[in-house]
Amino acid sequence: MNIETQLFDQIDFIVFVLDVSGRFISLNSAALSLFRDSRKNLSGQHLHKVLDQYSHAKGDEMITRTLEEGAVKDWELNHTQPDHEPILIGYTTSILRKSDGAIEGIAAIGRDLTGKLDLTAQLAETNQKLEGALLQLEKAHLQLRNTQAQLLQSEKMRALGQMVAGVAHEINNPLGFIQNNLLFLTEKIHYLKPSFPEVIKPANPDHREQTSNDPYWPDLDDAIQESLEGVNRIQEIVLSLRKFSRLDEAENQEADIRDGLKNTVQLVKPMCKGNITFIENYGAIPEISCHPGEINQVFLNLITNSIQSIEKEGLISVSTESQNNIIIIKIQDTGIGMEQQTLSKLGEPFFTTKPVGTGIGLGLAISYGIIQRHHGKLLFESSPGQGTTATIELPI
């Protein structure tokens, strides 16, 4: 054993060497004594193995800073102790290089700070834990933001799916009109051919005038008119769906949000099954710069929540008005209402009052985000048994 090895092993300070990934290469006796383990067990293990959980992130940062800056000083880490409180160690680190300049590892020298802790040191220890927890929280927050962005699109597609189902139901009715009336024409037209050959091939104007008194002509006229009305309804429904989604509009633009609110109401009515009455009062408001598709998504979330809050029969009132350079949209319902505790949690991601499998708790969180991006406010008033009022305020 050479003198360097003896000095390394016998020095009272905690000394160890890590590879660039943070795994132990060698440790002196003081380190082994502190960690209460053997060289055989610790060799190749990550530094995390001997650290308190709150020090994991800070330990990783110590390694990263050393590799980036060449060294760190007074880096405090807590080490776990079986059946004892964690021990605070202050480290100074430096990069070890080979003869060719390549990085061989990281040398760390530590000293026990436990015996010297006073009030300031205790505060520093708490701060160190908070820093580690904050690093973990920032990482979790970033993951949540990424997940929220993915779920935003998923939630929008879910909402569109609900509407498409309602639209499909509405389309069936006008298509039924068209089909039935065409069948009616098919059934009755053969009566016209033998009785009124001039309808197929006109003979003279005088005879054509006599056919106007035939009892089938009013029915035929009505059938044609109803078919046209059915076609018009299909066109209106499809147009409402297009106006609601506005998927082709990626940028903000000047828009009258009443159009989106009206279309949204039309699209959700099939969800009500006749037990809910809508009261619509669209006061005059100016156009504003907004993303119409996003605003419509907020309308859909709020109105859908109102529909689901009404257990039997009820009313939903939607209104718009302008006051003091602010557009106010109110959506009121006569549903079951909410307690103050529930109101205080509205908008929290993944908070939902719906049964498992019927909601993921992102509708209102997404709505809050959309309104905030438009520099507006989303407010709620409610009490049990008294319904809920959702108010959107957007600047002009």
C-alpha cells in the first residue's frame, strides 16, 4: 500500500470517488463508517443509495455542476442512517482527469456538520430539503404541463364526439322527412299517370288548369315543401357544427361570440331529451379579438355541466351583455348546485364530482386556462339546491 493510498484511507474526512454517472468507484474508511456498508456492496452503486430522499435531486445537481464547472464547494447533502436522524455532510468536489486530459471521475471530500448545527444550520438544512423538494416539484410540474397539453386535445376530441352524436341524432329526423315524402310521392304518383296524362305530357293549357283542383296536388306540394325543409335543417346543423369547431382558425381574429354561443346551444339540445328548457337572451355586444374555437369549447364545457347537473326537469339560461368595456356571458341553471368546498376546487386539474368513468376533471381546468389566455375571468356562484351561475368576463 503506497503513501497516497494510506493517506486516502486513514484521513478523518469522508472521501470517495464517483464516475461521471454518479456511481462509486472507491471510498475511504471514514466514508464506509458513515455509510455503514462495505466497499464490496457500495462499489458500482449510485450516490442515491446513501442519500436521504430529499437530497437525491440536489446530489444529482452537485454531480452536474462539478462536471460543468470543474468543482463545487460547501455542497450540503443529508445521508440516511438506519434508526437515526439523517446526517448532514458538507462536500467539496473536483474533477479527476487522466494523463490525456479525459475525465476519470469526481473526487468528493466531506465533513460532518451535524455536531455544529445551530439555529442557522437548522434553517439551512430545512432550506436544503425544500430545494430538493422544489426540484422534484418543478420536474413534476413540467410533466403535468406536457400531460395537460396532450389531454387538451383529447378533451376537445371528446367534446366534439359528444356533439357529433347529437348532430347525428338530429340529422336522422330531417332525413326521415325526406325519405318518407319520397316514398309518399312514389306511392301516389301512379294515381296521377292514368287520371292526368297531361301531367306527364301536357295536352293544352285549358286542361292543365283543371288539374289544379285535383285532391293530390296539395299533398304533393306539402311533401315537396317538407323535403326542402328537411334539407335546410341538415344544412343548418352542419353549418352549426362547422361554426362551433372552427378547427381551421388557428389564430386570433375579430369575432362575435354570440354566434358561437347560439351554435353551441343548438348542438347540445339533443343531449337534453326534452326535459330542459333553454332561455336565450343575446344582448348587443361588440366583436372582440379571440380564438373562436377555444371560446366555443368553454361554452360547451359550461353548458354540458349545466345539463348534467339537472336531474329531472329544469331551465338553462344563457345571456350576453356589455358593461364598462367588458363582455359578460352568463350561463345559469336550476341544477343541484354545489357546496362552497366544491366551488373552491373548481378548475383544479383532475378534480371532478362526476362518477368514475364519466369525467377526468379537466374540462373546467382547460376552460380556466382558455379564459386566462384571453385576459378574462371565469367566475362561479352556487349553493346546494339553488343551481349554478357561471360568468365569463372578457375585455373588449
